[in-house]
Amino acid sequence: MVLKIINATEARPGTNILLEGEPYTIKKIDISKTGKHGHSKARIEAIGIINQQKKILVVPGHERFEVPMVDKRKAQVLSIADKVSIMDLENFETIELDCPEEIKSELKENSNVEYVDVEGKKIIRKEI
């Protein structure tokens, strides 16, 4: 679900945007001034929320971006197998998620983790 639509000149570091259907977080943005006959340009450096890939793009200042709904939540790890089973600490919902190996090796049962729900995709971010 898209929260709102913003222009490139309205974006700030920390803003979440959709690029090619994938959610990204803006890490750095440089906005050039308009020329005599031109438009302003925005140079955006962003990192993917799901895949952690870095993307750099230059767009006109009037380019519009969709801002996705990003929900950060806390959960408790119930079990670790092929998938990690977690329980949300607010509504006590049990969820089974795929987890990257580098994060899975750090997890322990009964520990608390932070997970993110972006556009219906749920990803374990880190142990708290």
C-alpha cells in the first residue's frame, strides 16, 4: 500500500521510496539549482530495505516517487529451523519467515528481534 506520493525535491535522507517496485531508503540526496532554461536535478543514493543493494540515480526535481508503508515491529523468536518462527509482541501473531544465514546464525530462541513489514513482505532485520 502506497502511503503518499512526493516530488524528488521533497525527499530527505531517511525517506523510504519505491524504485522499480522495490522499497529503498534514501541515504544521501543532492539537489542542484535550476539553470537559466532548465530544471533542478536530484542525485539520490538509496539502499534497498529488503536486499540491501545500493542504487544511485539522477532524476529531474519534479520526478514523483511513491512512499511505501513501512511498519517496524518487535517479535520474539520461537524456533529456528529452515524457517524462523517468530511471535509479534503486540498482537501475539505467529509468523514463519525466511531469514538470511548471517542473521540466522546470530539468533537464539526466546530472544527479541526487530522485523519490518514492507508492502506485505516481512523481513527480520536484527536482534535486539
